[in-house]
Amino acid sequence: MMKPLTAILIGAGARGARSYAPYALDYPHELKFVAVAEKDEERRQNFAKQHRIEAANCYDSWTKLLQEPRIADIAVICTQDRMHYEPTLQALEKKYHVLLEKPMSPDPAECIRMEEAARKNDRLLTICHVLRYTPFWSAIKRILTEGRIGKIASVQLNENVGYWHMAHSFVRGNWRNSDDSSPMILAKSCHDMDVLSWLMDEPCVRVSSFGSLMHFHSGNAPAGAPSHCIDGCPAETSCPYYAPRFYLGEGKDWAKHFTQELTREKIVQGLKETDYGRCVYQSDNNVVDHQVVNLEFAGGATAMFSMCGFTRHQERRIQIMGTRGELRGEDGRLVWMDFLTHEEHTIDIPEQSSGHGGGDSGIVRSFLREVRQYDGKESLTSAAASVRSHLLAFAAEQSRLNNGAPVEIDSYYRQLVGK
């Protein structure tokens, strides 16, 4: 019988505890968590209880856990963006294979050093670009690889963030301020830079970008609005971002980000005491609420990416235009059209049970297989692959901050590594 691989979890928040770790509960013959590091005591205890981790292997900081000799095969690291670099380097030096939540780091130089550390220590460093592991995006890649639409000429990819998700994560939540986390193009859209790089399968040579924080700032606050919505906001009935309506209604499950008990009393308390109850026009957010990125690839193809926080639904839509056909994808459906025969082929992707369209469980399954079979080869979303797509995000942000001036990727990379 196959012996399960063992893992430690660093950061037992939403992504670590609820997106990746459940794989061990569903497939205990493949994976077992044996230690956890999490500063929040309630989260730490809940995770330990769920995975039957003994008290001696529960730590309130990752530094204490990684001071110990290696106790598992794998380290799953899901701390906040600016807390990825140090634990990743130390875990690799301890000879853990590492599964790291995206983005690698808000610092491009740190990303490059993390890639080098994985190579030096001969260990896998896989970044959680989960889209590549979904049936939807895998089917798109297969159609392109088979040459069904010829050579790609142009791609349009829209990431519709959703007005409620924008308010939750990027105005009130952990990714609202790039000084504490990452710029929006990295925190939310490094998935998109990665999937574009993967689908094109050739180097991007030039990037430009425009975008701004147009709406979620003090200049648009309703007259008389308090700092927290629940404290008698006069715009309660007219504001689509009124926090109590969301967290006590359709967004109740998202209240887990500020309370483990989803009772009315605990949610109301959180709306009074935490940032998730703040007026969206009076937060300390600074990330953009809409952005476009233009990319030119080595073979002459172009791509246009648009991220917007002002949509009703949270979704991605893609249109790929080739020399022999066209491919469109959205809402779990792909349609590719042949220019010669005028045939239209539709592929319906079944609804997936795990998050990100099946990508959350898909990446864990793939990573475990790669660890078992490790022979020095890189994984599908290795640090090396991720650095390339991260550079597109960093370059796009540099362009945006420089009035949309194009950034040459090769020269940008040489500047980073000092060559």
C-alpha cells in the first residue's frame, strides 16, 4: 500500500486550511499533515483538531517550526504575500519540497533568489497558479497544442473580479494596500499573467499598462457616512457596498475571514471591530480597481488583459484568435470555430467540487505525484515558470506607474539580476 506523504502547514488561513489542506482529509492515503504554524490561536487549534495534530507540533510562528529538524516531506506555505520569502528559503534549506501560495513575493529580486534556492537545494518549489490545473484551462491548452486554430495572433482575457469580491479582498481585506501586500496586478492577476504565458508558450518581449484607483476613495464617500457601515450610514439603502447586507446575507460564508463562528452576534461584532466592516470609501486601500495590460510576444502575437472590480459576477472570459480559427471560453464552456469548414465545436466543462474550478485539489494532486517521482525535473508551475510570469506583472506595474511607458522584458530582467 502507498505510504502517505507528510506535510507541514505554515499559515492556516483561508488558502492553506480551506483550499489545499482539505485534500489530506479527502485522500488520507496520499497526504497527512503532521505540524502547523499559525499565529492565530483559534485557527491553529481548529486545524490541529481537524487533522489530528499533536500539541507538540503546533507552533505560533513559522520560525519556531523551521528551527526544528525536518519532520515531513513537504512544506505548504500560505502566509501573507510579504511573508513568503524567508520561510520558503528556510524550508528549502531544510530540504522540504515546497508548495507556495502565489504570489512568490512582491519583490522581483526575491522571486529570482527563491528560484535559485530551489535549484541549489535540489527541491521542488511549486507556485499555486491553480488555473493550469483546472479542466477548463487544460482543455484550452490542449486545443491550442493540437493546432486547431492555427498560430495565435491575438488574445483577449478579461478578469471580472466582482464588485463584492473587490470590496471584500481589495478594499477592506488583506490585499487592499500594496505597501502591506502586493499591487493588484500581482495579488489578484498573477494567475492571468501566468496563464497567458503558458498558453502562448513563447517569451513576452514588451508590456505596457494603464489603470487607477478610480472609485474606492474618500472623494466618493456619501455625506455623513461613518467609518464603519453598521454605525448608522445614511446611504445604507443606496450603497451596493454596505457591509452588513453582504456579510449577513449572500456573503455570510465570507465572514469566516473575521470570525470562526458564523452567528449573527459574531458577525455583527466583526462588522463593528474589524476592517471588513469599514466604509469602502474610508479604508486605507491603495490598489487599483481597474487595469489593462498590453503584451507583445516574440512571434508577433499580442494579448490584452483587463481586470475590473466593477462586475456583477466573478469570472474570467477569454477569446483567442488564430490563423485558422477562433476559440472563446467562459462560464465552463469552450467554443472553437474553424475558418475553413465553418464548423463550431462546443466543449462543456463539468462543474468542479473543489475551489478555482478544480484547481485547488488539482495542484495538490499533481504536486504529490511530482514529489513521489522527483528526479530533478521542474513542476508545471515551478518557480522558474512563475518567475517569468511574475516579471510580466512587475513590468506592467512599472509601466502603469510611468504613464503607460512600455517596458522591455529582457532589459528589465537584466537590470534585476545586475547583468
